[in-house]
Amino acid sequence: MMGLSRTHQGGALTMKFKEIDAQNQRVEQITTSHLVIGIDMAKEIHVAQATNFRGIVVSKRHLSFSNSIEGFEKLSRWISELQQKHRLNRLIIGMEPTGHYWFNLANWLADKSVHVVMVNPATTKRNKENRDNSPSKNDPKDALTIADSVSRGFYYEYTRQSHEFQRLKTLMSDREFWVTNSIRLQNRIVRWLDIRFPEYPSVFKDWTCKRSMATLKTFPCPQDLEKYMVSDVLSAWRVHMQRAGGTTGTEKAAQLIAQAKRSVGEQVAVDEAKADLKRLIEEFERVTSMLEQIEKDIEALLLEIPMAQQLRTIKGLGKIFTAAILAGTGDLRQYAHGRQVLRKAGLNLAQSKSGKRKGQIVLSKRGDSALRKYLYLATVQLVWNNPVFRHLHEHNVQEKKMKKQQSIFKLIGKLARILVGIVQRGEEFTPEKAVLNWIEAA
């Protein structure tokens, strides 16, 4: 079938971590026997163009095919015909990771052992004028630009992750969505309190605590509390919680009534406002319950991934950070060096230089934004809770006179190297070795 054979048996070659070496390797993979396919992805209709290793177009016309099994098989037949006609027995297919539209085709091809690679959309945008010196844009032109980028080595490998890592990525994506919804609901509830009961935070600093939630469900508006005694408030709380009374409960109830009597909150459309808050509270509790279940599922799944247990030996790297990092990176055994992890997250450094002018060094931010976020947050957490990272951070700030933020980003690189190192060697985290390696590298 259409010569669907991967150029390298057992998967793509592991690239060296120096970018110049990796780039050379990618170019060397494209041989005179290769048919290079570029595919512009869309929601319903994809467009493909074909070239040889020199970028010469070998198809009379581009191919349009649907995002369906019939369309995929049409692509298969088209490629087989081109390979037979031009006697090209090797194949590499490049595509842009546009939204989620590329998943089905890439996985279908990968399951058939086709060599699939990804081209960064920014690369396509920068190179679209190479052939015709025109800023015009259309799907066939984009497909040809993608094929050109592949033949010149401007791509990265697509490797379908194992079942466990795919499950982990799905769970973390789901959690990220519901966390965002939870934050939006919390902001909406805080806004409600600011308008209707602005004195409320002076009684309950954390409005999500059990006693506060019982209050919001029973009498959220100040005017609901004015006619009640402390004992009435405690009785209402007991409906929603077991230990409503005691010294703390009595004090809180007294404070709540006192603040309600002097409240300056809005008193118009009270019934509508209370109905709004009821809906918000119910939705917030539903989302909170879902998040708790998702985190239990994540914890159970991490037990099935041996390398996750290795990462958890780093004190301060909790289950969510471990899951988020593995969801973003996939199997860490596929990386030769921590710098590859940084590049995947867009945490590699970039600078614009020309002649005597030197621009500011910044993060490239060309990568997985979720992975970038969690590597940063994990490092901050480690600086607080891990003695090794706290010592290294203090050394950077006090001895090397780095700014705190600069030190954090340097430690992200340290964390990436540790993650890859302990997985590659099958070891647990050793504080002494981490500090020794740091001293030797300094």
C-alpha cells in the first residue's frame, strides 16, 4: 500500500540535542529516494502537494481530500501512484499542527508506520514568499511551502505516545478546562459579594470554607441576617455542616450579624440576585466535585507510569506538576538532553543580533504554553519546598547577583536536565548529585 514505510525502522531517529547537529540530521534524512508530501490542514478539506528531495513539484495538480476514511484512502492511492511513477520508494509527510484538525490524519498515518513530521505554522508564514515573491496565501501554496520546509529540515518529529501518556494528556487537558471554569465562577461569586455584601470578607477571608458556603446557601444577603439571633445562624449552619457551633462558630455568627446590620450592599432586585448566586454556588460545587474526581484519576494513572514515581522522588514536585510535565513532554526517554524539553516548551533563549547591535535576550515562547507554565510553577514550588533548589536559588541571587526571576528561569533549565537525567539513567533524585553537578557546571 502506497509505500507506507517509515524511513527509520522502529521510529524516528533520536536527534542530538545541539540544534545545529539536529538540523543537519533532519536534512540528511531526506534522500534522493524520498517523496516529500506537504499537507495544509483544515476542518473538512485538506490539501496536499508533492515534491522530491530538491523541492521540484512531482504532481500535476494538488490533491484535495476530505477529513474522513474515504479522504485518507484517496491520499493513500495518490501517494502510491506518485511513488510508482517517479520511482521514489521512501516517504515523509509533513503537516502543520493546526488546532486539533491534524490529529486524526497524523494518527492514521502513524498507525501505518508512515514517517510523519510537523512544521511550525510560523515557519510556513515566514517562507510562503520563497517561490513566487508574493504575500498571497491559499491552501495549495501553503501545502507546497510545508513540503519545501520539510525538504530543508525545518520540521520536528511526530511520535505517537503510548496509551498511558495519551490518557494522561487527556486528563490534564480536561482538568485545565475545568480549572479555568472554576476560576471564572469564583470571580463571579466574589463580584456578587462585592456588590451585595462588601463586608463579607471581614468575616470569612476564605469564602469557600464550609461555614461560609453554608451562609451563602442560607442567607447570602445582609437583610436576610438582620432579624436573626446567633443561635438561629448556628442552627441554619448545622443543616450543611456537622460542627457549626463552638467558640469559633459563635464568634463568626456574631460578626456576621453585626456586619449585616451595617452593610452598604446593593438592595435592589434581591430575589433575582439570590437566584443568581444559588446557580453560581451549585455550579461551583459541581465543578469542584469533578476536579476532585479528575485528580483521583490522575493519581491512579501516575501509579501505572514507572517514570512518574522517579519524578515524585524530587521533594516538592507534586502529582499535578508531575502529571502536567509528563502530559506535555510525553515519554522522557525520547529526549537526549534537558534542552530539548526547554525547546518543546518554548523556554529556549532567543536574541536578535546584527553587526554591533545586540538585542535583548528573551524566551522564544515557540512551544507548548501549558508545559511552559507548569515548568515555571513547578520550579517556583521547588524553590519554596526543596532544600536543593532553595540553596541554588539563594546562591544565584546572593552570590551571582542574579535577579530572582532570572534565577528561576535558570533553575527551570536545571529541573529539565534533572528530569531527563534521572529517567534516562533509571535513578531516583539524589540531592548530593544535583548539587555536585551544579558546582562542576558553574
